[in-house]
Amino acid sequence: MPQSEKMLRVTYATSAIGVKYDQKATVRRLGLTRIRQTVELPDTPAVRGMLHKVRHLVTVEEMA
């Protein structure tokens, strides 16, 4: 991965209990398994689309 590529820091903030199955699956595909877990993901249209779908469950920070 080139160093100049932007990254996103995604934190699993709210439980997925009671949300639709596809939203739970999206959280898992982002690599999040526990509340308050943080992962760093590349800033791509596919990742942005997944984050938009579960925006009520995660917090997102842009990194340089």
C-alpha cells in the first residue's frame, strides 16, 4: 500500500443488537468484532459505502 494513500480510523461504538442482519454482517466485514475496537482501513469508495450503511454504529476519523 502506498504511503500517500489516505486511511480511515473506524471505531465500533454502538452494539449491533437489534439491527438488521446485513448491517451486522457489514460491521463484521469491516473487521470489527467488539465494542470500542478500532481498525484502520484504506479510504476507498467500497469502504466508504460500507461505513455509510452502518454510520449509526461506528465513529470514523480521517488520518493523514
